[in-house]
Amino acid sequence: MPTKAMTLDTTRQHLEDLLLEAGAPAIPVRLITSDSDLAELEDGERAWVEARGWKPTEGAVLPLPGEGGAIGGVLLGTGGGDWAAQVPMLTGVLPGALPPGDYRFAARLPDPNLAALAFLGGCYRFTRYKTSDAKKPTRLVLPEGAKRDQVLGLADALYFGRDLINTPASDLGPAEIENAARELANTFDGTIKVTEGSTLLSDNFPMIHAVGRASDRLPRLIDLCWGSEHAPKVTIIGKGISFDTGGLNIKPGGSMGLMKKDMGGAASALAFAAMAMRAKLPIRLRALIPSAENSISGNAFRPGDVLTSRNGMTVEIGNTDAEGRLVLADAISLADEEAPDYLITIATLTGAARVALGPELPPLYTDDDDFACQLLGTSHAVGDPLWRMPFWANYDKLLKSKIADVSHISDGGFAGSVTAALFLKRFVKDAKHFAHLDIYGWMPRELPGRPYGGEPQAARALFEFFQKELA
């Protein structure tokens, strides 16, 4: 069975094959917003639509007959209204709804780059373990006004992040996450430093070590840097737990099935890094990935233990299944030492976030109203949505410990995502802007441009924000 992972180079070639040059012959796709648009069709086309009872509802696709039984055109329903704002990734439904072939949009779209990216996003399939993948591709002619290199660069990073999340833990541990970061550093002339195993203790990353010490796969802190030291400092920290058993507070089997995605924060951070470096954003980028496998053995950390963090704060362990915030805390302390302009954590951190907002809408925590407003607006515009949640100070007392400086989980079952964010916030002292994103990293149902499976949520939103902010 093939187990070779796709690299940035092979993914790029695959994407270039899917995005044809402007002007190539292809089947036209028309976007239909209302019944009045249907009235503009030719008589035979209207008869075909009526015979099938087709309506231009959101994402509805109807191929039209052409000569000799071939497809002569395609209708894509938008659901009416300002579809580009309401469903910005709508064109991503096409690859899954159409047979293999070459297609083009019949008219210029409000955001041609996003339309092309959504189409490519809908083409994604995780085929690493497929013994045969001989299906012919569904391809798109570059839309009028779209920038080919920009679209391909974003799609390349998106596929990269999805591949990381979708790869089973048997083939993606901390070492393989490090390899992915090294590939990015080598591709874009960045630098990388890795602290692993017992060196985590001597270099003062005790909580990363504690979480990963029970596994035979060495825990590590991956530190990727790129860009001019004189540019604004943007530090992204991604949770890289390659598999989470829950430790001694072991998860039930049903809750463990998707734990290969517990490194989704790392995938998002690396996808953002790939986007930023390829686009040459004028930032000094730092991507920190604390990576470990939360396993069970005789030396596993225990409920009731007290750990000393990098910044000296003592932390009482309430539940070993809340390990992500521990590895993030040590990485935050390191990042904060250089007072970055932006310090952002991305993590598949709490089930409470999914109870509150579901899998499609990650919470955003920040005290900076202007930053939040701009990032939220951008996230919705590009179809990578976020929703603001509060650092509610009154809940901070729920983290009180009787024997240590802080407990790492709250006393009770309420506001779990908020208290996790408040725990992380305690380790930020000097960063100018801090934000925490509690992502799910997975699409449990197919949406336009986002197939079932791993999704590096927030990566595109952050990229578009910084691209506009620093333009």
C-alpha cells in the first residue's frame, strides 16, 4: 500500500494541472441567482430546466445537454441575494457535482481569485493510501481577473495543511511534523531550530516534556523563523499533539477515533506560514510548534501533579486530557520573551468550543477590539469564518488552585473554552496583540470548497488579514 506523503512540489504540480490557462476551451458555467436569470436562457435550455424542476437554490448544479450527448453548459444556483458575501466559497461545490472535464465561468465574478481557490478546494482528495486513483480530473480555466500564482500558492498551502491533518498518527508523529516544518523552511529560505527529548528540560520547556514523556516518540518544540528582523514580528503558535489518548484520564474509544487531528493547530500554523512566505509578506514570521504524543506509560504525568512552567508559574494538573494548553503555555512564554507585535495561538483545544459554536465556526479570543473587528470581517469575506468570544475575567477565579499558582482546568463544567483561553492568557505579558483561536480542524460534513476531513481553519483568514494590514 502506498504511504508516501505529497510534498509541496508534487502538490503544486497537481494544482497546476487543475487550473488551466485563461482562454482554454471549456464548458461554460453560468451562475443563476433568480428565476429572472432563467428567463434569459434559450428556449431549449429553459425546457430542460423546467422538465427537471430545477431551482436556483444555493449550490444547486444542473448540467445542460449539448451536441452528441456531451455537456453543453452548467447552471449553478446561488440562492439569491449577495451570494458572494453569504457563501464566498460557493463555487467549490462544482468539482463534486460535475463529471470530469474542463469548465470555465461564463461571466466575471465578484472575487475571481476566491472563486478559483474555492473550486480547487473542492477538488481536494486525500489519496495517500489509495492503491488506485485513476479518475480523470475536473479542471477549471483561470477566471477573468484572477491571479494564477496567488491562487495556486493559497491552494498549495491549503492542501498541505489538509494532508497533515488527514494523515494517521501511525505516519505522522512529532518527528514527521518537524519534517513538514523543515520542508517549509528549506523551500522558502527560513531557519529552523528544534529542541527535543530531555533537552526540553535543560532548555526550560518542562510542560512540553511532561506531556510527551510517556511516548516513545520524543516530544519537541519546533521553532521556524523567516523574514527580516526589522519587519513587524508575527508569531503563530500551533498545537502539535500528534495523537491524544487522554493520558491517564484516557478517552473513551468513541472520542479517540479522530485524535489524529489534534495537531490541527500545527497544520493551520504551517499552512499560514506557507502562504505568508510564498507571498513574501513584509513580516518577521515565527511559527512555534510544541509537538508531542499524549500517551500512557509508567512515567506519564498524573492528575494532581504540579508542574513548573517555563515562566516559573506552578500549574496543578486537574485532568491529563487537557494537555494542549500545557504545551502551548511553554511556547507562549518563549514567544512572549521577544514582545512580538502579534502573538496568535491556534489549537484544537476544547470540546466546549464545539458545543458553543459547532465545528464550522472557531472562537476567536482577543482583548483588542480593532484587531478583532478587522480579522472577523476578513474571515467571513474569504469563507474561513471566526466568531468572537470573551476573555471573561470573572471566570478566571475558576482556575484557582489550593496548592499551586493556577489549576490548568476550571472547577466545574461551565465555560470550558473561555477558561482554557484565560489559562493561556496568563502566560502573555509583553506581546502587543494576543489572540487565541480554538479550532476544530475538521469538516464533519462536506461544504462548498471544503470536503469532509482535515481543514486548517483560520490559516486563510490570518493570511488575508496580514496581507491587508501590511499592504
